[in-house]
Amino acid sequence: MLTKPKPRSKLIELRKGKGFTQQQMAKLLHVNRATYANYETGYRNPSLTNVIEMKKILGTTDDTIFL
């Protein structure tokens, strides 16, 4: 049986704290909104390049936002 991915609450919290929508984050990362939404829900993992970009955009060095 497959386990359901856990939402990445810290990622969501940081995005909202910066005042970004999922659409805005997706545009900054050059992905579509559905792909970005899947990063937040844990259904997909971002590329290393996008991880680095997200951390810059969100102003964090904390890797636990993706756990």
C-alpha cells in the first residue's frame, strides 16, 4: 500500500509569509502552477536548481522545508 505524502507545511508557511501565491512562485521557478502545488503537497520533489531558487526567493537556508 502506498503512503500518502505529507504536505510541506513549512514551505507553505514561508510562501504565504512572503505574500506569494502558488502561481507567483511557479512563475518565478519557470514551472506551471500544478507542478509547484505538487511540491507543496509532497507529491513531487523539486529539482536541485529549483530547491536553491526557492530558498533564495523565500529567504531561508533551512533544508527542512522540503521534508
